[in-house]
Amino acid sequence: MAVDPMQDEPTIGKLVVDAQRDISQLISDEIKLAKSEIKVSVKAGGIGIGLFAAAGFVAVLGIIMLSVTVAYFIHWDGSGLDLHWAYLIVTVFWFLVAGICAFLGIRSVKRVHGPERAIAQAKQNSQAFKRS
């Protein structure tokens, strides 16, 4: 007597198609996760680069344009500090401003990371596929 296969049971072809679709969806989702993580890191890196540019801008323009004026105010027609001391005070101030901007830029760039969650998820999925 022949046994008829059950109507509710999927065929091997259907199972293969379902598995292929699920794997494709999984890979697509992991790519989306990696893109979102990279976007956050790129934003932090961009902020860091902007702060480095600000540090350079402040160092150059600040020293060139304001240093002479401030040094002469400190000197004040010879009744204040000697002119060489006035220039030194102004120069040290602008380098401190540039150093603070550079420090903040370095701190921001250190927050840039790779897509760690996506990599961990991919490794976990790879392990699951190897086991099956």
C-alpha cells in the first residue's frame, strides 16, 4: 500500500527557496546595520576634522591679525610691558587656543569605530551556518 505525502508538508524545493530568501534577507539586514554604524563613525570623524581645521584657522588668523594689536595694547606707548614681552604673551595665548582645539579634535576622532555590532553579528551567523 502506497503512502501519500501529507499536503501540509513543504517540499525540498520550497525549503531551499525559503532558506535562500532568509539568508538573502539576513545579509541585507547586516549590510544595513553596518551602514548605520559607519554613518555614526563618519559623523564623529567629520566633527574631529572640522575641529582640527578650526585649530589651524585660529592659530594662523589669530596670531597674524590680533597678535600685533594686542601686543601694542600691552605695550601701551611704552608705559606698559616691553614690546617683546607683550608679543610673547599674545603668542602663548593663541597657541593655547590652538592646543585646546587640537585636543578636542583628537578626542572626537578617537570615538571613530568600525561597524562592531555588524561584524559580531556576521561572525555569529557564520558560526550558526557552520553548525548546520
